[in-house]
Amino acid sequence: MSASHLFSDADRERIEQAVRDAEARTSGEIVPVIVGTSGAYPSALWKAAMIGVIPGLLIHEWLVLGPSDWGMSVWAVQIMPLTMILGALLFAGAARMIPAFQRWLIPGSRLIESVHARAQQAFLDNEVFQTRERTGILILVSLFEHRVEVMGDTGINDKVDPDDWADVVADIIAGIKNGDATGGLVAAIDRCGQLLENAGVERRDDDSDELSNAPRIH
């Protein structure tokens, strides 16, 4: 599952400009990362397959008892494994093709763990820590899991309480729910800049753009 096709060149430019504008007011370096999914969930497909066995058995019973109540014929016995396998394959395929169904089969704690681990990895991969005063901020949007995580470096965490990022997260979620993911990200990045400015993460006279402003979309 890739997020690349969801953002046009114009969308990417809007997000990049929002980062540029926010960083003009603060020494914070904002790194937006959008991923299609934060993890693989093979157990969800197995769960779907096991659920699919049940309607497979029901179909078999209907074939056996529905048309006639004279009992089970030899051919009906032989097709039992086939109907079970068919049901399992159909439900596993549905879980693969329908994100909401697959997500329903995954424990919420597992989704949270996957997104947090992906945020930590993205923090390292994008070298968010590579700023002079450790003022990098990662904004990770994980589309499949329907989760957003904001992760600040030590220079940010000393001045901004983690709970203060709640409104930044809410802006992104509201934008996605309204069908405007780019608008939600732009609003969140602007709010992020305001939050840093109010927290005293001031822009220095010799401040430079230490990290790329472009969104990382995977």
C-alpha cells in the first residue's frame, strides 16, 4: 500500500511551502512523512481465512440438506474441503483488498505499536536528529492504521509537552476525514510552527535550513 499516488505535484509543493513558512518563524525543522502503512499484518489474513471457513461449511451444509433431506451423498462429502478452502480464500482476499476489514482484524495495540516503531525508524532514516540544537520534529501520517504521530528531538521536548501535539494531530485527521489530506497537513504544519514559536523555539540570526522541506511520501 503506497501513499504516493494520493498526492499530486501541486499537493507536495503546498506541503513543502507550509514547512518553509513555519520554519521562517522558528528554529524548528519540520519533517512530514506520509506512509501507506507502518507494518505488515499477516495474522489478519489468517484470521480472515479462519472466519471464511465457517460460511464455507454453511454452504456445504446447504448443498447437502437444502435440495433434499435424504442425507449426504458421496459427492457432497467430497466437496466439503473445497467449500471450506473457497470460503477461506474469499475472506482472506477480502481482507487484503478492503483495508477497513483488515484493520478490524488487527488489535488496536498492534496498530499503535507498528506506527510508533515506524515513526522511530523514520526519525532515524530522515536524520531528524541532525540539527545544531536538536530541534527536529517528525510528523508521521500512517494511512492504513489511521494514525498520526509527532516526535520531537530533545531540543523540542525540553520546551514542548508531548500533549501539546494533540491539536496538530487533530488537524491532520480532520483534513483526511474531509477528503483533504493536503489541507490537513498544511494546517497542522502551520499550527506546529505557531506552537514552537510560542514555546520559545526562536529562529536564530544565523539560522539555516538544515533539513529538506519536501514531504517524504512512501
